[in-house]
Amino acid sequence: VGHSIQLLSSLQQDGVAGKQTSPWSGNLRVSVLNLDVLAARPWFDIPQKVKSRIVSHAVVDLQIDSNVPQNMMVAYGLEKVGVEDHIRNHEFIIAADSLSSRLSSSFTSVINEFNRWRLSMHESGVADGISYPPVQFESSVKGFYYKDPVIFENPLSIDQASVRGDFSRNSVQEPRVKLTQATVHNRDLQMEGTGTWRSDVNSDNGIVDLSGSLRAVSLPHLHNYLPNVMDPDAREWLKDAFKNGQLSAAEFELKGVVDDFPFGLAPDSGSFLLRGTYANLLLNYHQKDIRGKRWPVVNSDSGTIHFQNDQIIIDSIQAFYAMPEGQRLDLDAFHGVVSSLEKNTTVDLQAKARGRAEDFLTFTKISPLGNLINNVLDEAQGSGQWTIPIDLHIPVLDADNSRISGSIHLDDGRFRLTPDFPWAEHLEGQMPFTETQLQANAVKGVMLGGKVVLDGPIGTVGKPLSIKGTLTAAGLRQLIPVQGMRRISGSTNYTSLVHFSSGGRVKVQFQSDLAGLATQFPDGLAKPKSAQWRATIVWRANDGATDNGKRYLDIRIDG
């Protein structure tokens, strides 16, 4: 059963005059070494809920005054701890490799709590209206395991923890815990804190007032430490929201009714605040496909993260989207807000995107942005540096109704809508976009050898893009590099409308009087610069229900 039991006492009679039997006062100590608790069941009443094996040591010090037990101290060490119990609707398992504790209070307080734990309240005969002094405690544990599916979806495993404080009950026997020091360490978490917890008749999980610091938190595992009172959809989103990231130098406060955590739907019930810095963050904010596409994961080397009730706020001087083949789109002044974690969760991102034109065009192909603007940029080509202030709103459970707004700022940029289009170069201006439309706002540049202005929607069915400019003979030779183009000289003004249809097909209508353009062709095709020949050119895809890949050119010149 065990190694040894030792009883030590130092007692003396008080010697009260007139009494035949004088009361005793002094100190009593009982110590046990290496007791196998389960093996002791034939001799002691060990509750079935106890699954522990070894008591490495246990010491009980009792102070006696005139035959009345007074202060009591219990210190013990346990190995291979195991307890299976229930409180209200909570069926839980507690286990640990080792546990050492020290309890001190009045004899009546300790015995009262022991009887409450050992028996039901009815069996123990504990009545309301009795107050007991607090029980002071100090405990440390290694290899701690806690399973309670009502509170946490997954069991908690803690490498090492220690607590110090006191436990008490009020006059109606409701428990209260005061923590003067608590530390928790494992591979996911390093925490220090203080605070209180108390039972509440209207709450399954009581009321807390806790504060402290988090020196290190693994963000991908953060969801394991959040209680099940959170909405299941929110917990599911949090499971995959942080693909990587380490939170450090964080402070936290948690006050209120635990049942209502994180208090987004019940702000009057409490508050939750956690603020710190992070490193190497991968934010997977969009987890369900929109027509086979997702918004890319946000990468950020460093920044701040702020949890406030049911909201997460992330700020970084610079983040970025990583894309295939080493491409990236920088996100300066990144600001992300996850709102309403408990119900109808939304994600809002704002940043000043910056990168090569090629990288932004790749971004439109692989992200839902392409779908939102009718995939009009799928074949587009560009070069130069583009700056794109961007604002994205995503309903997590209804991502098809995402909203986006932004503007492509062109500074000496180069762009063409498809490989068949002529290059527009030295572009200056802005191309704002939303989830319904990409727009050119009088963007100026050079195309077909002369100045050009692009104005209007790009990719919107039923709304054409207007192109007005001047083309030169040299520009035409670049577009159509054949010998016959050397017979053309001069320049002329033109207007063009680019029509967009479903499926990404394009029809271009070109009109010009060709004034200023000369040709040196035989058989009546020669044209002096001053002559006006009305020209209409239509470049289009087929008119069928589906695109057959062929392109058609209709030319009409009245001279």
C-alpha cells in the first residue's frame, strides 16, 4: 500500500482549575510517504471518481486549542493523477503526471470542502447560512490534461502550470476563487495572470474577472483555448484562420459572464480584450470557394493584433499576397477587421496594394476579383508598377456577396486588354473598380503611335469602353508589320467603342474619317492626306452562344 505513515504530536494539558479533565492544546502532524491510493481501497473509503495512483508525500498539520481543532495545513504530492467527476452538466476528466499542493485554513473549512467533493451536498449534510474562512492554496502541476466537452471542443494539455490564491463560499455556499498568481506554459502558450471567478445561479460557467499577460501564443492553436460558448461557425472559421503566426508581448482582460463570451451578442454581460504583437502571420480569412476561387492568404512578417469582444483587428505596416511562381502583391498599411465572430461573421480588409502589373493581373485570375469583373482581365497584359488602394468586404458564410472597391493608379504604365489589342503605353490616370465594374477614368497615354484617352467601364456587359485618340502610320506598322504598310504615312484621329458580352467576348467598333493619313496604293486606292474617307472597322468574336475561338474583321471605307 505504501512506504510509511508517521504520527507526531506535541500536546499539553491546559491545567484549568476546577476541572477534573484538563483540555489539550498543541500541534499534531500526520505524514505519509509513497501511498498507492487505489491499493488502499480495501482499508479506506476512496471515492470511485479518484483514478490516481501514487501519493508521493502527504503532510497534515493540525493546531488544537483546548480540544478544538483550529488551523489546518495540508501539503501533498501526487503522481499519475486521475479524477473523473461531474458538476452540473459538466462531465470532466482531470489527469496529470504530477501535482503538488498546499492548502491552509481552518479545520472546519478544509473538512467542509473535502466532504463536498467526496459526497453530494445532500449526503454531506452541509447547510446554507454557514460561512467558513477561505482556504488558501498553492499548487503546481506538470503534464496536465483536462477534458470537458461542454467547455472545450478539444482536451487541454498543459506542460506546466502553477496557481496561488484562496477559495471561499458565501452564506448560500456559492464558491468563489481568487487567483493572486497563475502561470501556464506549454508549446502553444505562455501566460501569467490574476483575477477572480465566482459561481452564479444564472450561469452555468460563472462570472470571471481576469487579467494578465501572454508572452507567447501560437495563433494556429488559439481556438483550442476558446470555450464552446462561442458560435460553432465562428470556432470552425478560427480553426483555419491562422495558418501561422506567433503572438507575443500581449495583455489581456476578461470580465463578465463566461456563458456569454466573447460578448458580441451580449455586450452588457462582459468584455474581452487582448492586444499584442505578432510575427510571421498567415491569415486565411476566406475559407470557402467562390466558383472555384478563394481570396489569397495574407502574409505579414510583423504587426499588431487586437481582440475586442467578438472582433479581431490586425494592423501591419506591410503585408503581402503570395502567388504562384514567386509572384507577390505588397499590401502597405494593411488593416484587417474580423467582426461578429459569434454570428454572421464578416471580414474587412483595407490596404494600399503595390506591385508589378503582371502580378496584379495574376491576382485577378486566381482570386474571386476576376469573377466579380466578368474575368475581363484574364487575357490582359501589362507592365510597370501599379498602385492599387483596395477595400474588401467578405461575409464569411455568404462569400458570393463579397464587395470590393479600389483603384489602379497608373504612372507610366503599359497595358493591353488581350494579346490581339495594340499596346497602350505611358499610361497616366486611375482605373477604379468595384465588385461589379472596372472603370477607366479618362486614362491618358499613347497607343498606335499617338495620344489616346480611355474612358468608361471595362468588362461591363452593355456598357462600352470609349477610346479616343490619334493613330500614326508608324503605329499601324507596329500593329501590322507587313511590307504594304510602308505605303501609309501621316496620322489621323479616331474614336472607338469596345463592347463586352457574356463569356468575356469583345467587339471593337472603330471609326475615323482618315483625314491626315495618306496612302500610296495603285488602282484608285491612293489617298492624299487632306481627303476624308469615312472608315468603319469592326473586330469581333462569333455571335453564337459560345465562343468558337475565331475572330472576324469587317472593314468598310467610303472614299
